[in-house]
Amino acid sequence: MNYIELQLHISPDYTDILTAELAELGFESFIETDEGLNAYIIESDFDETLLHELVAKYDAQTAIAYQVNSLEKRNWNAEWERDYESIEVANSVRVRASFHQPDARFRYDIIINPKMSFGTGHHETTAMMLEQQLALDFDGKTVLDVGSGTGILAILAAKMGAKTVEAFDIEEWAVENAIENAALNDCPQISVFQGTINDISSRHELNPIQYDIILANINRNVLLAEIPIYTHLLNEGGHLLVSGFYDHDATDIQQKAIDSGLFPAKTMSLRDWTSLAFKK
């Protein structure tokens, strides 16, 4: 079958919401790019009128441009395997697909098979979050992974000795993918569900639970809205690791964390992106 590729040029702040909106229109896989977002849909399911309506809905809120390409029928799995490269972080973590051979030089071997049909890449923010995790003691800790995606951060937490890791995402396909990847990596202490931080908060009110470490690789707007909630859910002495925003947004993120009762611990930057670590 043929596919349609939609190339969206948008602000990173709108990536998550437009991913959700496009999923409602039948788009089935998504790749974040330096310019914004690429989305893919079976050609027969594509409705350009609905796309125009969606773009018009957000055009007044943010700069948005797009291009539609028709992709000929290909063996996407073969192309993905050809293009997929393993990722190495701080000489300690190697992220690979299942068709790659393990490398004994790395302490933590993580297998990630993305659910999307159209290949993947490991973003700077993911690499920084993994490196930030390496600086913490996860042994016996309770961990929350916010917006877990493929589950890569949760998996490293489990491999580093976490007692329990709760992970969630708003996308059904991401939840399914994280569950599959947790199983691939033999991490039974990871539980994944579809939902938002509000589901965690509601449960917390009924049955209070605190986390030793919270991981949140999302975006600026979500972090600014939710950092106070993360702080409330953290144990005293607990750690919050965040990323998913540009360098110029770091000051706002840090101030929100400080105002919420957290103390800055570490800053990392990589190609215009930033990751921050805080302690309660």
C-alpha cells in the first residue's frame, strides 16, 4: 500500500497536541524533526479537507506550514533496518534494535523496536535524559516516567535497579510499544498505562504514593504546567529530570521548578536542547 507523508513545520510546543489531532484523522506514525513533525497515513485514508481544517484551527495560534508527499510502495521494515543505527551514551548505555548484536563493552544494553513503520532516530533530549539518569542511584527506587514513548527511560531505570517503574503516555500505540519494549528487555518491574499526570494525581489523592525519581521528557508548555504536580509527587530528597525544550526556555523551566520547591542540581545542553536535573 502507498502512504502519504505530511511534513509539518511547527513550534516544538505544539508537537504533542498536533500528534494527537493527526492521530484522530487516521495518521498512524509520527517522527519529530528539527523543523517540527512528520506524520504518515495510508493514502486511501487521507482526507486533505480535514487536514486544511486542522491547520486553520491552529494557524492563529502559531506559525504553521506543511507539505504533503506521496510515498510509493516500499518495504518499510527493510528500509528501517537499513537506516537504524545504534545509539551510544556516555560509554555506558547502548540503545539498539533487536537485529543488532549486543556489545559487551556497554554496561546497559537496551533493545528498542519502535512500533512505527517508518524508522526512528534518537533525539538529543533522549540522549541527555539517559546521561542524566546515569548520575543517579536507582537501586530500590520508585520511578515515574511521564510521557514514556518507547519506554526507553523507564527501561534504563529498571536496568539500573529501580524497584518499580510506572510509565504512561497519552498515545495508545506508544503504550503498546513501551509494553513490548519492556518485555524485550526483561523488565517486569515496569508497568505502563494510557493516561495523563492527572490520572496519577487522582490516584494519589485516594492512595498517596510518592516517587523517588520522576522522568519527564516532554515539552516546555507541559512542563511549565505540570512541574508543581511532579514536585508534589516526589519524596523529600527525590529527583526530577526534565528535557524536551530549547536552551532559551531553560530559564523559565528552572524558575518554575524553584518556585515549586525544587533545587537545581545539573544542567546539560546539546545542539540547542537542554536537560535539567532538580532535587527536592
